[in-house]
Amino acid sequence: MCLVAFAINASARWPLVIAANRDEFLNRPTQPLDRWQTPQGQDIISGRDLRAGGTWLGMTPGGRVAFLTNVREAQPQAAPRSRGELVTRWLEETGDANAFARAIKQNAAAWGGFNLVLGDVQRNAWSWITNKPAASAMQVQPLQPGVYGLSNAALNTPWPKTVALQSVLAACLDATEADALQDSLWAALANPERAPRERLPATGVSLEREEALSSAFVDFPEHAYGTRSSTVLLASAADRVDGTQRWQVQLEERTHLHNSRPPHRACLSLCLQTTA
């Protein structure tokens, strides 16, 4: 995943909103959004990377959530393990983010550069973890209520597409209807407009690549690369009884085929009980 904006308890009506694009090589085998079970017996709701077995964004019926992006580097080193494994690992476990970070710190470089957002709805706890700039000094940052943006740099780095998606999400939190909020996010995720050269980040890659990756929706046919899927997760808060609130969660993924055919759509919903 290479672009995500998310709102955590920034709205009483919409306590959790995630809008994300996953960019990947077009020939990488992928399973669309579905409910599946790990070998350990954990139910997970996510798409799946069929080459390495992990995922880029997922949640459990119990309310654990995780998503990640990689960190753009001019000369990335080959990593022996897939970053998507980190998402699945969090969803299978029950500890908090600090315990998770301690467990992976010793081998953090094995996954390459990553940004990982970990959430636990039941604990009302969210954190951003990264192994950059140095895996030996892994950063764990608790996240307070707010609206955040993340691409292939540190959290809230003001790249044009990150700022644009973050701004759209912040503006639509005032929506009273789910359809209006979701329509705004889908339009922002589908935006193919590239940033002007004077606003491009300098990450050490070629100008051609910097330009191609600067749009929210990436279409880079010269490298058989682009936005493979877009995801919107919307949690709406219902009544609270005896300190327990019910969230209705709608999760939709659109898989882009990069041809004249419309995207494949998959939708799932679930109800969460939370004391948050």
C-alpha cells in the first residue's frame, strides 16, 4: 500500500475511517477482499498477497486493525521477508503495540523499510511503527484522535498526494450520510493527476518515477506498475448502552484491472462491540 489517510476518533459519528490505495506490480498474484482464516485459526478480513501470503490492510472480527506502506528508497535492499507478514502477525496476536515492536525489533531489517499502523478498537489504542531511518532504533508513536496521512515516507510527511487525500478525509467527516462520505473518498483515491515538478519529493529515484508515483491513483505502464486496489473502511457509531458502544463497519475494496473493464468490487460488513 502506498497511500492512506485515516481518521481515528476524530468524529463522534464516524469513529474510524480509512481510505487507502495499494500500489504494486500488475503481475503480482492477489486475492481480493474476503474473510479467511490463518493456519492458527484467526479469522481475518482482508485481501491477500498470494505470492508471500500476507496482506497490506486487514482487520479481525474482534477489532484489531493493521495496515502498512513501504518506505521509498533510491536503492532498496532485497529483504528476505514480506512486509505483509507484519500485518497478519499483528492480527493474530493479542498484545499491545509496544510488545509487538519489541518482538520484531531484533529482526526488523528483514522486512525492508516499512510504516505500520496498528489499532486495537477494544483498547482504544493506535500506534505508528517504523524501522526507518534505522532499524536499530525502531520508532513507536502512539496516535491520538485525529486525521493522519501516510505514503512512502514518515507519518504525515506533506507529499502532495498525501496532503490532498488527508484534506478530503478531514472535510468529509462532517457528512451525515455514509454515501456522501464514501463518494468523496472514492473520487480522491481515483485521482490520476500528477504533482507539478516543483512540488515533487526528492527521494533519490528518477524524475520519471517520482512523477509517475506522485498521483493518488498510479498508472505506470512502462514499468507494469500501478494502483492495484483501493479500499474504504467506514465505521459508524450506534447507541451506547452500559458503557458499550456498537460500531457498524463497512469495508469495500475495488480491484483495478488497468484495462477498459470496470474494477472488481468486494464488500463486507460487521458489527463491533467496543468500550472505547
